Amino acid sequence: MILYIGILIALTGAIILILKPIFKTNEILTKFTIKRSLQLMVLGIALSIISGAFFYAEPGTAYAVQYPWGGQKAVFRQGINTKMWGRLIPLQFELPIKYVIPNSEGNLGDQSEYANVDAAKYWAFSDAVKARIATSVVISINTDDKDQFLSVADRNKTEQNMIRSRVIPNIDQSIKNTCKLMDAQDYISGQASDFDRYFKDQLENGMYVLEEYADNQTREIIGDSSTVRTIVNKETKHKRFRIQIRNGEPVREKGNSLKAYGLTVIQAVVTEIDWEQTFDKRLQLQKEEVAQTQLEKQQAEREFYRAQKEKARGEADKATERARLEKEQIQKTIAAETEAKVAEFNLVKEKKQFEVEKFKALSKKVAADAESYQNAKLVSAGLTPQEKAEWEYKTSVGVARELKELSLPEIFIEGGSSKSTDSNLLQSLIGADLAKKMMESNGQK
């Protein structure tokens, strides 16, 4: 711009200098003296020289300077640099390229002057569903390799030419290939991230070579394993594509990548998709169906949890009843054990008491035998028949009375092995007690 202004000023001074002698009476020309005309010419030439020899590099922009004699250089630093009347090819460090879905009025909205914005195009997915895909792509130029940068600038001449002839065709091809790899239903069902990944990978490293394949229907087992059938969905009768793989790597088209031009893809994402109206209706029906399914699922879950609640309540009641019965059982068991312990203790007590009474009876028997022996001696020593008869009478009376008053143990535990032993023991006890009674009655007399 300054160059053109300088040239214009220099030409103006030269024209005034030429026309002044011819039109001497012209009022305008008379105001310019020869000195002023020369000054205009010098100023114009100076401006032309300055603007042709130097230029101002804006920040964030790389420049390829092509000299008139055939040389060239790359400028990546902002500020004033020399160009020596050479040609400038400016390229931004980062090139924003966007596809935007127009609004109802057809406007693309407010956009930056540094961004390249176009209206989004319609693309067909694998299931023939069409949609306008809005994308946001940011391309970075290579500022590390000056030779590659100068080669790219020399081949493309301008930034807009590079974007229109190199970058945008690659973006369109990437979107087209990626759409072939999936159905629209797959995209909205969770493969949106795969779409972005395929899209960016193809932009940076080259387009995939796609191959068509047959989408075999999955056979469905109905009832038992002996009944198998294949269900064919008419809506799936369309071409299917996949990435051709060789040695574990995707096969790519040669010479069709931005990396070959020293360009790096910093960002490549889908920002918005405007589906065609028929697919929108299908989506709405699917949403309603999903909502109905979710409602039924919630109702089924509610019924399930209600059944679980009743089951838990029944288990709680069973546990309570079981606890009550176990408590009663424990109480009865403890009572029975207590009763058995008491009976065992009473048995031991009665046994000990019997042994005591047994020893008491033996003691009485021994004393009675001693007294009887003594009386026998006395009788044999010289009792008269009248005294002997009286003694026997008293003895009989005393024995009868003692038998009446005789108290034996209420409980008798058999411990012997023969009946004769038991009979002798009983007789001995009775005799001992009678003898004792008689001795006591005689003593009183």
C-alpha cells in the first residue's frame, strides 16, 4: 500500500513539473514551484523505496519472501524485515477452517476475520441417511523446516489457494470416508468419538482405502437349540464398508495427506449434525419408544423390589418365629435339665440317708445282741420258772409294742445279690430295734 502511495506521489510531482511550463496561467499549477514538485517526487520515490525494501511482519503469521532475482527466504519473526521489492506470501501459523450450519435465515453467524468459514454440506452415512455436518478444523504450518515451508508457499502462491485446493478437499474426503464406515444409528448410539478419531487420522496421515464387505445376518436361536433361523432386516440391505488392513495397519491412499505439505492437524472435531427430516422423525419415534421402555422397566423394577420387600418381610417373620420357638425350646430344655439335676440330687440324698439309717440299724442290732446275750446269761445263771415266765411275757409285750412303733426307712435301695441276704438284714434290723425297746423298758422297771 505504501509503495502505491509513494509511486502516486512521485508521479504527481513529475506531472506538475511537466505541466507547469505549459500551463503558466493555471492557478493550481502556479501554487507548486519547481522546488515543491521536486520535493513531491523525492518523497514519492522515498516512500516507494521504503515500502519496497521493507515490510512489517504481523504476529502469528509466517512470510515467504521471493526476490526479483530468484532467491527467497522465510520470515517467522514479527516486526520490520527486508524484502527488497520481493513478493510476499503470508501464511498464518494456524489456519482455522470451519463448516457451519446456516440458521433459518441462511446466515453463518458472527465469524472471525482470520477464520475460513463455509456452509456445512450434506453427507450420506452408510445407511443412506443424510446430514449436514458442521466441523471445526485447525491446521498448523511447519515453522521448523524453512525449506518445506518455502516449498509449500511457492506451490500454493497464496493462503486462500492452499486452503481451497489442499486443505478443504482433504477435509471433505475425510468426512466422506468416515461417513461410509458407520450408520447414522451407530453415530448417535455412541460412535461419535470414533467418527472424530477417524476424521482426524485421515486428515493428518492420509485417506483410508475402504473395501466393501457382506454384512452377514446373525442367526437367532428360537426355543431350543434345534430350531435356528436367520432374520433378514430389509433396512440393512445397503453397502457396508470397512478399512482395508495390511500387516496390522490401515492401507492409505498415497500422496493424499496434509502431512506431505508440512501441515499438522491440531484439531478436527464434529461440532454439530443436522439430520434430514425423515431421520429426525425416526429419532423421535425411537426416543418415545425408549421412554416407554424405560417406563416399563421402572415399573418392572418397582414390582421386583416390591416382591423383594415382601420376601424380606416374610423372612423377617420367619426369623422372629424361629427365635421364639428356639427360646421356648431352650426354656424347656433348661427346665428338663434342672428337673433331672434335682432328681439326681434327691437320689443321692436318699441314698446317703439310707446308708445312715442302715448303720443306725446295725448299731441297734449290735446293742440288742449284747443285751440279749447278757439276759441269756442271767437266765442261765438261775432265774426261777416264775421269773423266767414273767420275763418272757414282758418281753413279748414289749416286742409287740416295739413292732407297732417300729419306724423303718421309707426308701430301700437293693444293693445285694441274693434274697436271703436281704431277709436276714431286715430281720436283724427288726430284732435289734425290739431288743433296744425291751432293754429300755426293763431299765425303767
